[in-house]
Amino acid sequence: MVRVQPGEPVKPRTCAVSVSGDGGAGASCYRFCYPRLRTSFLGVKLPRMADDPRESVEKLEALGVRGILLRLARDGQIVDVRCEMPQCYCFRGRRHFEPRSARPHDWEPTADHYPRLKMHGGLLTPDNVRLGHRLCNKRDYIWRMKINALLAKRMSLEQIAEKLNAQKVPTIHGTNRWTASSVRKAFVS
Ligand SMILES: [Zn+2]
């Protein structure tokens, strides 16, 4: 255990990973050594870098997020808290999130099963998660379920678009009607 005397400057522990040929204790070292740690160590604030994973951890914690999203952030696997869904509807932008509460909010953070969808057996494992607003996630799921079923019936994209319009399925962002190309765009995104 490293003992630090009062007043003694706290040095980062020597990193076994040599990042920039400086022995590993340089600035880049923080990206590898500290994502799991707090913003300060023994009362001394640790320096920040761009894309510092600790910022994502703090933001997610402040939003009341637990589980896989927080774990990914702590492991340095989320460096930007933004909606990663192909279509984002949040009028305040991809980086705006509301805290989680007892009553689900459209703009609260959720974990989306991606690239392997939940309905195809995907699990919320580190290699199969993206961060999204609850509403963006929900809409993505609705399209995929509907479009998948219609594709299985060998309907053309044009026919699928007509069907989605008739069922008043919410369209992709920036459009007010489904078209053959927007069906394709939604499906392949
Ligand atoms: Zn979104």
C-alpha cells in the first residue's frame, strides 16, 4: 500500500502499459489506469482529458443510471453520453437526458440491444449495447418489429410504406410519411 504524507504531491501509479514511450506514467496513462477511479484521489483532484471516461461515469450516475451502461462507462467503454440510436427525436439534442425516475421519461437513458436485437436473442453484454433515449429506442423497436414482419410476407418497400402510413406508425426523424426509401433507411440503420 502506498502511503502519502500530508502535503506530499500525489503521483499517479506507474502504468504497466507504455502508451507514448514515456514509461507509461504520462498523460495518456490516465485513460488506461483511471477510468474506474473517482475524480479525486486522497483529496487531490485528478487532471482531466478530452473524452475522459470519468465524465461519462459522473453524468450517468447523476442521471440515476445503474447496470450495464454504468459498467461500460466505468470500464472506459462509453466516453460520450449521447443518444446513439440511428434516429434521435430529442428536440434538445442527442446529449440531453432526463434523470431516471419512478415514472419513465421519454428522454431518460436506456440500454439498447445492438447489433443483435433482443428479439433475436441478443443480450445486454458489453459487445451488444448502445445508449439511447427511451423514446428513440422504443420507436426503433416498433419499426423493426413491423418492418421485419412485412418483409417476411415478401411485401415490397412501397407496400410496406403504405401499410406503415395506414397504421400511423411514427416516421423517421424529419419526415411525415413513410416512403420506400425511408423504410429501407430505417431497416438498414
Ligand atoms: Zn435520442
